[in-house]
Amino acid sequence: MAVNAAGARLEEQWRDILSVHARTMCEIDRVLHPHGLGASDFEVLDILASAPPEEGDRCRVQNLAGRVHLSQSALSRLIGRLEKEGLVERAVCAEDRRGVSVSLTRKGRDLHAEVLPLQRDVLARMLG
């Protein structure tokens, strides 16, 4: 009986986490939509903008895939869309010609700076 109760509590906690995540992502999508971005778009821009100084603002797509919650193909489409909008640019990695790196453009960096307070406000409201 105790095992069932413990399992039920875990499942309830899990569903609460999923609910907070879904509501937060929807709210981020809503506030960023007027700026032409969604939550996943912002996540990629945010990761690129916060790259350590020794890496500059370049990030291998393979490393980016490990940090966002998208499939490799969905991430590739998202990067393609951001590139078409002039927010990021892709380049072949100098150290490994098989790899592709992504970096923010000036336009991408400016848009990220503009919407960062909006995203952080949503996080503060939803998670605070």
C-alpha cells in the first residue's frame, strides 16, 4: 500500500512539472510572438548569446542539440528558419570539416537583448 501511495505522489509531482513546463512554454510563446519568435527560437538564441568568451558566440550544432529539447531534424529546421531571418549564420567548423557551427548575427544579438527581459519576466512569474 505504501508503494502505491509513493508511486501516486511521484506521478502527481511529475504531472505538476509537466503542467508548469507547458504553461511556461505557452506564455513564452505568447509574449515572444509579436517579435517573430517562439520559445524554442529564443532558447537557441539564448544559448548562443551566453556562450563562454573562449568560444565566442559560435556553437557546434551537435552541442546545441544536446542543450535544447528538440530532435536533430527539428533543430536543423529551426536553425534554417533563424538563418533565413538573418538572426544566425552557419559555417563549417574549421577544426572538423564534418561539423557545422552556428553563431548569432548582429541582428540576432540585438533581438535577443530586446526580448530577454520578456522571457525572464515570464520565468519569474511562472516559476517564482
